[in-house]
Amino acid sequence: MAAPAAPASNRDSVEVRIPASCPASISQILHRAWHHDLAGLKPLLGAPGRASVQEPTTGETPLHAAVRACAPANRSALDDGDEVVDGAGGVVRELLLRGAIWNDVDGNDETPGCVAARLGLGDLYALCVGAGVRAELLFGLLDGYEELESEDGEEGEEEETGGDEKEEEGKDLGDVAETGGLEDVVVVVDPDRTFVPPTRLNGPDVNSKDYLRSNLTYSDGKLVDSEQNGVMMAWETSIMRSSVESLLPGLAAGRRILNIGFGMGIIDTMFAETRPSKQHIIEAHPAVLEHINGPDSKFGKDWTASGPGDGAYKVHAGRWQDIIPKLLESGETYDAIYFDTFGEDYSQLRMFFTEYVPGLLEEEGRFGFFNGLGADRKICYDVYTQVVEMHLSDAGMDVEWQELDVDMKELRTEGEGEWQGVKRRYWTLDKYRLPTCTLMG
């Protein structure tokens, strides 16, 4: 089990992070990493997995140790002098080269990158982000996308046709070796990785199939499912407003607009206020569709009939994976496209902008999405920012990021403020990166 929390004054001390009870096989690696003793560390990393050993009670890994040793209170005990960060950088690079896991969490629920960010160690933080980007690109090539410890309700889903169970996040692929059928699976148990990370309060991830079967409730400025997961919330309104302004410069009238994911209809209402020539909405959840057709909805039969032509204003009922190909076949194109679904993972967003957006978007059109990728941890958000930028480039799209301030006054604490009555705190950051994507050339 995880060690009890230490006072803030000594939470980063070597005595707390590597206690005397630590097994010698782990302690010697952690101490070499802590003291940035690269020459002494390298011979200890020969066997697979040694770069990712964990102290059984604190969860300290060699990466954590190398970074944490740079805390101001720890520097006087190091031999690096003024070059302490450079010394740590050499150790971090070596550990990553030897297979250290960039996003292991310790007993404080911090990754090595989280520690670097908290201590203001920008160079070491960048090394951790780079390792995360490489790992996620590799997972992408293997078609094995994994959530970066993200509880993001907007993009945190799994494809309906995909598996409902995630592999343990960020772990080495060598943990399970397959040599044939299921009877041949060999599970390798590392005796030096017995630490159990802190349990998150948010519960299991939501997948598309379960979400579409769940009951939804509209109340108090939020839309939640039967498990009290926040599907959409009113605090997102300012982000939606900025998204509309970015997708429709000058809020020009007469544009053709497509939105995937109605939810509370926040952005759809804003789009409608610009008097578009075409506004199409795709929504899959039966309860949301019922809400849209209810007497208090702005997007019912009267709205549909008010369009400038037959089918100009329309809600397409169903999964976007089924509807988008039909829109392409019929030759529909749009000046602005927005994507904000619930219960789907990043692979679905990537498939959408790779396979469909280039055919749906007008030459001068703009594409955006709710960027909640990895938004429960700064390093994961930064990793996903780089990954999605690379994948957009592969799809023939440029992206510009606009950084917005997020008022965290009512968002900072689990179960309080905006999160009262909501199980999944899918946003924890004080900055939002708003993407505006355009076709290259």
C-alpha cells in the first residue's frame, strides 16, 4: 500500500522517498539515480525492467528520484554543484533509453514529469514530455491507443466495436508475452514493482456502448449519465464561445456548419445565432434526441422548418460513424466543423479528422474539437497536444492553438462547486488549448 502523506516540508527528501526499509536491489538503483551517479547507475540497468523499479511504499522510481533530487532543499547534498539539472538530465535520458516508464505514478499520484513541473524544472519536464510523445506515437503505430491517465469525459471513450477493457496504462509491452494461443500467455511478475498506485475516485472509464445505453439527466447546468459522469457542463460555455469565434471569423452569417455531439446544445445555439445557411447536427444518444424534440427545445420541428431550404437545418440521429459516410456520398461540405463526443477515445477523433474531415471541409473551412485530451494531468495534456498536432499534419491539416484561461474557482475540488453531484472530474487545468485546424495549401 502507498505510504502516508508526508508534510510538505520534507515530502521530497531522500529519507522519505527512499526509506531504510526499501529492499537493497531497489535502493541501490534509486540512490544512484538520486545522486546522478550515471557511471554507477549504468551497470545496474542491464536486466530488463531495472530502469523502472519502484520503492514498495512510496512508489519512487529512478526517474522520480533523478528529478526530485533537484528540489532546492536537496541540492546541497549532491555533487553536481551548479550543474545539478544537467546531471539529472543525463540520468533521465539514460533511464528512458533503458525503458523507464515515463508516466509511472508515485504515492503522491505524481509522474516524474509532474514532479518536474511542480519544481519548475523545465528542461527535465521537456524530456518527460518527449518520452510520452514517442510512446504514444508508438502505440498509435501498433493501433494500441491508451488513455494517458485521463478521465476526460469528452474524448475519453472507446470505439463501440473495440475492446471494453484497457491495458494497464503505460506499462511495458514485455509484461505479457504471447507465443501462441491463450494457453501460451506468460505473465512476467517483476518482484521489484509491487507498489500499488493511489486509487482514483473517478471510477472506470466510460465506453461508447455503455454510454449510449445509459440514462441521462439534464439538471443544474449539467448533463450527466446514470453513473453521474459529466457528459457536458455549463462551465464549458466560454470555451464554446471562443470556439465559435475561431471557426467563424467575424461570426459571419450564411455559413455551412456541422457539429458532432449535441449534448446540452451550447455550441449549437451559438452557431444558430449566426444565421447559417446550413446547420447539421449529429447526435446518437436516444435521451438527447428526445430532449431535442421536446417542447422546450430550440432545435425541434420548428427549427428544422425554419431553414432556408429543405434539409438545411437538420439533426441526424445516429452514430457519426454511420452518418458521416452518407454525408460524404451525398456531396455535403461545410465551412465549419466541430467535434465533441462522449464515450470515445482518441483513435475515433483521429479517424474522423484523418478519413472524413478532408472530404467534408471546404477549402477555406475550419475544423475544431473540444480539446479535453489528457486534461486531468498537465503532462498528459502537453503530450497529447504534440501527438494530435503530428497526426493532423499527417492528415494534411495545419493547427493553430489559442491558449485560454480557465476559471478554476469552482472546478478545483472533486465533488465540490461545479463538480457537486458529478463523479468524473474531467478537467483539472487552468489553461485550455483551443485548436483551429485548416487544410494545408
